Amino acid sequence: MTAPAPSQTTLGALLAAAEQQLGAADLAFGHGTTNAHDEAAWLVLWSLGLPLDADLNDPAWANRPLTPAQQTQTARLLQARIGQRKPAAYLTRQAWLQGVPFYVDERAIIPRSLVAETLASGSIDAWLGRQPRRVLDLCTGNGSLAVLAALAWPGAQIDAADISMDALAVARINLDQHHLHQRIRLLQSDSLAACPGPYDLILCNPPYVNTQSMTALPPEYRAEPELALAGGADGMDFIRPLLAAVHAHLADGGALVLEIGHERPNFEAAFPHLNPIWLDTSAGGDQVLLLARDMLAVCTAERPA
């Protein structure tokens, strides 16, 4: 016996039902939205090919009739989100950072770096002696920070480096999308190995999730490449050799901007001799830090052989 075809409904009614469905499914958000309401709007509007900035409080939108075929199309997407516990960004192949659209798929982490906020606010500029001419986006993933840096500083040349060729393939799609091939160079590099510099600014959103936190991640986060997340027992496995080497890759007056998420206690335990500048973000003032080149000189003594 086949299920009856859905009857005609409105966009507003479908959105309300989708929000209820997502809210009851015990999902984890955080890959572009933070709640069931916003995620329902994203998935429903995207599935119907409607503008994502539609004013859903406007009766002209809320009362828009939908056909049974449109309802079925949306239902399939919602079922995939709930059944597969896959982030919406991987289902739609879209993500936004500071309002800028990016392509993303399972080969790269979904862009959400708080470093993007520091680029948009200009809070980095005050610590640099001049507008940066050479910038490195280390652990670039899908290339989003490199693109935002190119937009923030039109005169800068950007290197975007990642150890993952899969991630760099995704980044190349975004360079095409934003027409930035002339200003952004993609590099396959194990940390700084293929990034000689010197750079006026290095941006880095590295793998920093500690082992205990990795085991507690919900399926949506486990859907992302582990290489881009796992930072070892205390989250500092990538950061230790980076700080030991980065001084030599920075120009005079240069700086490193580093995201460490919720790992400030582990960072301070690993580097008690450092006194970084903590940058304000929407998540607080303890997740993104800045280290000027002269602050990093002490780290070179600890560089591994």
C-alpha cells in the first residue's frame, strides 16, 4: 500500500513543520546555524531554490503555496539530515563565512573559523606595522580564510597551504568561484615545510581538538576529516612544532594569528613562557590569539631536531 501524496501546503507551514522535525531529532548544530529554526529555513529554502535571505515574516513568502512535488523534495533533504546526521553544509555543498559564500564537501572541514571575524573587524591590522603584502593561510581547508584575506587586503599575495590534496582540490573550486587565482597560490605542505616566506602575516586554524574531546564529538563533527580536527592528547600536537619554527617564516613586524578553540588551558600549560594577545570574537576573548614575531623568538630554542 503506497503512502498518500502530500496535500498542498504553504511555505510557512512547511518551515514550521521542518523546524519541529529537526528540533525533535537530537541533532548537533554549529556548521552554519546554531538552532533548528535557522537550519530548517536553510534546508527548506535551498531545496526549493528560493533566496536564502527571503523575509519569512512577509505574508507573501509565508503564504506561498507549495506543490506536493516540492514538499517531497524538501522531505528527502530533511530525512538525509536526520538519518545520516550529516551537516547541512555537506548536503547543500554550501557554506558562508562573514557573509561570503563557499563551496564545501566532505573532503574539507566546514568553514567556521573565528579568525574570519578578526579579518572582518580589522582587529589584526592594529598589530601589524603595515598592510600585509604576503599572507599565509596555513591549514587552509576549503580556502575560505585565504579568500577573506584577499578581500580584506587587496594588495596582498596569499599562499594557502594544506597537507591534504583533497582539501586543496576543494580550495581550488573556491578560488575559481571568487576569481582569485592570480592572488592566491595553493601549496601542499606539511605545516610550514613548503612555505618559506617570509610572511607579514600567518593565519592558522589548525587541528586542535584534544583526544578526550574528539571521543565526545557528535556525528555531525565526526563527518568532517579527522585530520583537520584531531590535535592529540592535549590538542597541541600541531601547534608545538609550528611555534618552534614559525619565527623564521615571518618578516620583521610580522605576526601569527592562531585559533585554538576551547584549548586555552592546554595552550598555556604547553607554552607558559608566552604572553599572547587574545583577540575578541563572538565566542569570547580566549579562542584566537596573536603572537608578534618578536614574541616567538623564545620558541626557536625549543625547535625539535
